Amino acid sequence: MTKNKVVITGILETLRQLFGITPKATQKVVESAPVSVGKKAFEVRSIWDFLQFNEHTQAFHLASVIRFDEWASMDEVRRRIFELFQIDYENERSLYPYLKTMVDIGLIETNNIGGKRKWRKKDLLIKIEKEEKEAQKQEQSAEAVQTQTQTTQ
């Protein structure tokens, strides 16, 4: 294992322990940008691709309703949770410890303007080093797809 893989694995394991999350059985690629430097290939992924929270928990609800592109107040967060999950948190104080933990470990940003707190997800990107064999397989499959599309045209 390379040093980068060990560091990324350690970070992910720490996050899993903090939130009681389990690793995904299948990983879906949201954005993948292969970059080749010499013989090594890298893939850029988001931390959020690897995180999966236990269902029906406050952390799961918060991660589901807070977005990357807009700041959401507590009222908006509670409204979205009710729309998605039909769960009404009458006492919003039960959500604050989860938000605070997510802010402390750097998953969510907070903004305090005019006494109103608002939150949004941080897009944390990581660079994953691919093995040479995997990179070669992907290049070969990409070439095969290109060849097939050219012959059908």
C-alpha cells in the first residue's frame, strides 16, 4: 500500500467510527477525472462518495438534506427532513450536536450572519492513486469503446 492510501484509509476509518457508519457495498462514481503523471494514474473523488451513514439517524438525515450549493438554516433543515422522511424534530437541540461534530471534523461549513446560523456541505476532494494494472485495463476498455463507436458510425 502506498502512503497516500494508508492516510486516506485512516481518515475514512476515523470518520466511520465517529458517526457509526458502515462502508458501502458498492461504490458509485459521481465524478471521476483520471490524470496521468508518468506511469501513475490518479482518480479524483469526493469524500462524500465513501461516507454512508446509518439509516434513520440524525446524522443520516442531516447529510441527506444539507447541500453543497446553498446555505441552509435550522428551520430549512427541519423542513427538508420532514418532507423527505416525515420526521418532525420538535426540539431542534437534538440536531445541533450532530451538526457541531460534522463542522468540527470539517465535513460541513457553518456561517453565522445576523445571529442566524446556516450550514452547507464542504466538497472535500481526494486523489486516489490507481494501480498500474487497473489503469491499463481502463485505458484498454476506453480504447475498445472508442473503436466500437467509430466502427458503428
